[in-house]
Amino acid sequence: MEQEKISAKQLFSLIILFEFGTSLVLPIGFVAEQSVWISILLALIGGVVLYVIFDYLYREHPGLPLSGYIRRILGSVVGWPVCLLYLSFFIQGDARVLRDTGELLISSSYDQTPLFVINAMLMLSVIYVLRKGVVVLARTSEIFLIVVILLGALGATLVLLSGIIHVQNLLPLAGNGWKPVLTAAYGNILPFPFSETICFATILPQLRKKATGRKAGIVALLIAGLVMSFTHAMEIAVLGANIYGRSTFPLFLTISKVNILDFIQRMDGIVILTLIVNAFFKIAIFCYAAASVAADLFRVSKPEKLMLPIGLVILLISMMSANNWSEFVTIGNKVFVGMLLPLHNIAIPVLLLAVHLIRKSFRAKISR
């Protein structure tokens, strides 16, 4: 029986929900202040370029996941340790998304619920779905993308009708010059969330038609980038750059200000539900990426067999990564966004591309 594969539409849905993740609700690139939305658009260009690199490397090594073509390009001696680095990176990345989500839910609505309970429920849900296979996750994403679109449209409409948007909060454009805008774009926003699409280097081999992956991915990134830019511009227009930068959960704070005729208000549930859906898919895709690399390295027949142990490790790391939210954010900005994301998602893929092109050119010369 032929193994089921995912379609281009399902890949499209997965990428959009993955990119939304926690990036819609967290303040990102706030060093650009009121020009964050411009930084997002500039970072989007780099994000598309990175995705094209991931897709190109997959096309050059069809059927191989990320760990497979790393070893083919760099050789087993160098490639195996690099793959171990990626396994650790995907597990740490997933633990951070899980901790982010749990902390945000506690700070907004579930202040009497232990963090471990929220994280455990999220992780167990992810494990359950992924044990059914990535195809099941992909099918589910098509349904929930519609839910997220409807919730987003409803939330944006309510904010607009409330009359709480002050366009002057977005001015002046690049008030402190273009350096902070570019720094935010390529120092903060490109690593998180755009470069994280490297997770899909483990999912592309599951595509039904490999030629469709590039177009679906680029269109998904463009739509996700535009929606994120609009959302963060709306948050700044409502809150102002100062409050936006200091807020833990600016989208929640923005929606909480909705008040139409003293009748329609307290629409916080829209943001909470959106966060849970988007974070679920981001956690699931990071978890699948980790299981895919582990299965390839340790010769396990299917990644699904490793979901439970890897999921439990991710859950434990999410709880032990920091003592409190402040420490978690500090470590994340300095270590994860500042070092690990640029290394694993930008530097190593560019190196892989360079080595592959050099070897390909060398082989072409010999064959002549």
C-alpha cells in the first residue's frame, strides 16, 4: 500500500499556522518602535530567500530529510555531529514555544492553573495527533486555518469599529533612522519567526508532488508576513510604541480595549483561541522535525514511534529552561534568538548550499 502524502494546499496551511505561532501575540522587533511593521516586511524578503534555499536543497536530494542531505553534503564524519546539533535545536525550540504558550495563557486567563498542567495538556495533544502521522496533522491544518482566518477577521473588524485605532501612533516612519528598522528586521524578526521554516526541510519529503512545495511555501510566507505586519501595525496604532514594547501580550491588550456601544466587549477569547490553535501547530511541527532527525540518525523506521519520548523530553525542558518568565525572556533573546537561530537556520544552510554548489560544479567539470 502506497504511503499517504501531503498536498500543496496542506503544506500552505501548515506554513501559515506555523509562522503565526506565537509571533502574532508577542512583541517582535520592538527596537524599531513604531516602524516594526516595516521591519516585518523587510524580514519577509529574507525569509522567502531562506525557504527557497531549503526547497532547493531538498530538490537536489529528493526523498531525503534535512539530516539525510546534511550527511550527504558534508560527509558522515562531519554531518552526523551537525545533525545531532539540529536534533538538540529542534527540541529546545519546541520547548521554548511550549513555555511561551503556557506563560502567555497563564498571564492572560489561567492564572490559577499550574504551568505544568497547561504545558502537559498541550504536549499530550500534540503527541496524540503526531502518532497518527504528519498527514493527519496536515489535514487538520486545513480546517483550523479557516477558523484562524475567521477569528482574525472578526477581531480586526471589532478593533476598527471600536474607534481605538490612532494612526498617528505609527508616525513618523523610521523616526530614528533606518538603522533600527534594519536591525529589527534582520537581527530579530528574520531569525524569529521566518528562519524557523527550516523545520519544513523535514516535511518536504512527505509532499505528494515535490515541484509544488516552492510555490506553496512562498505564497504562504507572503500571506503570513503581510498578516503579521498588519496585526503588529494595528497593535501599535492602538497601544502606542511604548506600551507595545513593554507589554507581554500586546494583541490580548489590544482586543481587551474593544468596546462597541458598551455592549460588545471582553472579546479576549478570540485571542486566546487563536493563540492555542497557532501554537499547537508550531509545537507539533517542531516536534515532528525533532522526531524526523532522530529517526533518520538512529535508524528508526518511522518518526511516529519516537513522538512519545521526544514529546516528554520537550515537556521537561520547557519546565526547566528558566525559573520565571523574566529569566526565560532574557535567555531567549540572548541565546536562542541571538545565537542558535542565526547559526542553525541561516549560517549552516548557507554553508550547505555553498558546499553543494561547489561539489556540483566540480563534478560537472570532471564529467566533461
